[in-house]
Amino acid sequence: MSAHDLVIRGGTVVDGTGAAPRLADVAIDDGLITAVGDVPGHGTDEIDATGLLVTPGWVDVHTHYDGQVTWDPELTPSSWHGVTTAVMGNCGVGFAPVMPDRHEWLINLMEGVEDIPGTALHEGISWGWESFPEYLDVIDRMPRVLDIGTQIPHAALRGYVMGDRGADHAEIPTTEEIARMGRLVIEALDAGALGFTTSRSVAHKAADGRYTPSLTASAEEMLGIARAMGQAGKGVFEIVADLVDLDGEFALYRAMCEASGRPMSITTLQRAEFPADEYQRILERIETAVHDGFDMRGQVAARPVGLIMTLDGRVNPLLHSPTYQRLLALALPERVVEMRKTDVRAAIISELDNAPAGTNPTDRFPYVFVMDESASYDRSPEECIKRIAARDGVSMYVLAYDAMVANDGRGALMVPVNNFASGTQREVREMLVHPLTVPGLGDAGAHCTMICDGSFPTYLATYWGRDAPSADRLPIEWVVKRQCADTAALVGLHDRGVLAPGYRADINVIDHNKLAISVPEMLYDLPANGKRLVQRAAGYVATLVAGEVTFRHGEATGARPGKLVRGAQAAPTR
């Protein structure tokens, strides 16, 4: 009997279909799964998975690697977290199409909306494209450790067609400009884009303070693009919006689905500044739309979404102290030396205590937690430093100060902003288990100095699949299906996310007992010494992409089988 290329032997297979875990071998040949069960013979290479989970590779549908993909073949942190397919171009921002004299504008927009250092983008992106198909050709040439999928972003499209007018969300395109946008969307879809994305959120601003160009795009513009997608007969919509006029916005989204016949996902959060039942009202409207024949899904987060505050991050509660401001010119180690001096500490805390109410960013949020070595996000309101300070009769800034100075100035505070109105993860769980939602929103590659959510896939498997209270815990087979087959299907990639013959051999071998997320840390490893917050992972014994082992025990093997995924992929025929 001829040998298989590779056999993963004796693991607990969680196959991505939702079926119960079972002991089985997995055979791989030519980058595809060829058998799942009792595999006789041997493999040219074998992985002993005794006592380990064997799952499909995670599919992350909401990343922002649009610039990083041009210089980083490992696409960290996603590859550290078992992600084997990442989809970028979300939230209406990206780098194609682009006129040669508009590079600066797109970088400015990405820096503001997604908090990616503009200096890193300037130095890291070599360009070499104008059209969206040319962009795909450029990124297609670089081997990488995982597969990447793209979507065409509304802001870049608008700027390309409308020039300077396109940067102003209040400008209305002409009929011909809308038609040209539609033609370019078709061109992008035909070249391999998975869909079209847009943002209608006031939270999305360019680095110069201007709102995202798509904020108030007219119904005529949105429907013109939708009709083009219908003409192409391919692609999905991804939308992030404030939904202040919930019914009015949903009427537009339903009209876009009707005009195009294409699926749509909508960012779904419980946001701090909105009514506590906002996410439920969004889900109700998605339910109604699906009942009426429209293919809509809510895209939801795996945990509370919020800020990570550190001394070398973009925001922390000490920034409004004049004494601390004078220390910012110092490198972190030297700054920490100064901050450990008793008089400096006393001055900074006094200045913060005596600042006008509402001055400090922490004033806006009820909960601020010290992030300890457990990297836990499941926190009780009683653990927040405001309540501890009140109980102990000390300033909350004493606790914040000491927490961030700890570990040589690498300590962190965690401030849940969204999905934590109840002081629990109740809202998160309700959104996750809804039958018309899919996990996403991790923003890997973005929010480099304030948010660190690229670890969502690992968190889903650790907290919800193992550590949550028994009444809240979710079956591991459910978790795996959600993060693999369901996410892949959302963007039309039906050839992955399942361990069965004919499917892509994108696989994780996991020590579930040891699977863990680290405390966020700031790295200075982007081009131009740019910084980014990342979380590492433990417990991934092996990650395979197209049958090749790309990571063993968290270390890259040097294999780079990843490719650009061009367009929707059909499920294998059996």
C-alpha cells in the first residue's frame, strides 16, 4: 500500500460539521484530505495526535492585513493563533484601486480608521498597482504561511472614481460615476475579490479627522454597486454601521440584497453609547430579513471589545498629567525609572486626581481592569479598579499607575467598551449562539496601539469551549463549526473548514488543556520601527496549510504554502 503524504494519527477529530468529537486518523495527499477514520498503512510524515484535538484551521473573516500582506509572509498574529485563511479589506478601507498620486490619502485613511502606523505603511508598502486586479496580482506573487482573501473597499473605490470629491462623504457621485464604480466592482470580483465592504460609522475617521468617505453614501450609490454585484452574480457584502436610524438603514440593506441577490454580513455589537438592547434589535431585523428571503448574517465578537491601555500605547489614564507628559520623550525603560521615584509618582497621581471631571479617558467607561498574567476577560465588576479604589479608600490612579509600571512598564489595563453593559459576557454569548450570526470582528493587523483582538479564534476555543461556567460553556464541536465551516461559508469558501475527503488540508492539532492566550505586549517590529499590540498563543501543537506544517509548537517551520484565494470556492464533490 502506498504511503500517504502525511497522516495525523490517533487524535480526537472535531471535523467542523458540528458532529461529536471522535477518535480518528486524518490522511493527507497533495494538499487535500483523503481519509478520516482508521487509516491503514503509514504516512511519509506522521503526527502523533494522541490526546490532542484535530480541527480544521480557523477561518478569520475580519482582518486588516491589506498593507501588511505586501511585506509579511507570516501574517502575525493570525498565524500564531491557528488561522489558516484570513479575509481582509473589511470596513471599506484598503489600498486598491488607487491612482498613483493618491497613495498618501489611502494611508492617511487606514491610519485613522484602523490605527495602523502611517510610517509603517509608507515604508512597508512598495505599491506597484493601480487597479484592483493589479493589486491581487502583486499579493499573489508572495508565498506566505496562510491563505488570504480580499474584498474591494468602498473608500478606495470612491476616491479612485471621484478624485478629491470622493474623500468627502457628503459629495454625491454622478450617475456615470456610480456606473463606473459598479464596473470596477465587477472587475474586482472577476479578478478574485470575495466581496465589497463599506463603513457607515462616525467612529471611522482618517488621521486628519475627516469622516470615512462612505459614511453617508446615498441610496443611489449603494444600490448602483449592489446592482453591479447582482450582474456579476458573485461576492458578498460586509457592512459596519452605527445604525442610529435602525429601520432606515435596514431598509437600505434589504434593498441592496434584493437588487443584488447577494449575501450580507452586518457588524453586530452591544455598544456602550447605545441602548442596552441594541444588538437584540439588530438581530430581530436580521431575522425578519432572512424570513423574507434575504441572506443576512450578524458578524459578532467572541468577547467584550475594548481598549488595552499601556505606557507605550496610544491611550492611557496618565496622559493628562503634565508631569507625565514631560516624561514621554524618554524611552520606556528610562521613563519607568523616573516613574518609580516617589515624588514623580505623587505628582502625577495628584494632577490626575485634581483634573476636571470628564478629562480622563477612563471617566467615560464604568469598568477598568488590571490585566494580570491570566489574560482573563471574564471579569466581575467588583474587580474593576474604580470599585477597588472606593472600597480601599485610595485613588483609582494609584492602582492604574502601579499596574502599568509593573513588569518594567509593560503592565496593562483592560477597558471593555462594547459587549459589557451588564458587567458580564451575557451579551456576547447571546450574540454568539444566535443561529444567524458568525464570529468575526477581531481586526487582526489593525488597531495597533489600543485594541488587541486578533486572538478571538483562540479565545473562542479556550473560554467558550473550555473555561466558561458550565451553564455557559459551548460544545467544542459547536465552537469549531462556528470558527471554521460557518466563517468560510460566509465568504463563499466552501472548500475548507471541514475535515472530510476532498477538503483542503488546513488543520490545527491542539492541546486543548494547554491552549492559552498571553497578556498583550507591544512589539516594535513593523516597518519604520512601528509598534503594535499583539497576543501570543500556547497549545497549538501543529498548524497545517494545504497539507504542509507551517507551525510546530508555536514556531514557524519556514513552509509557505499559503496563497491568494481568488473568488468563491465550491465544496468538493464526493
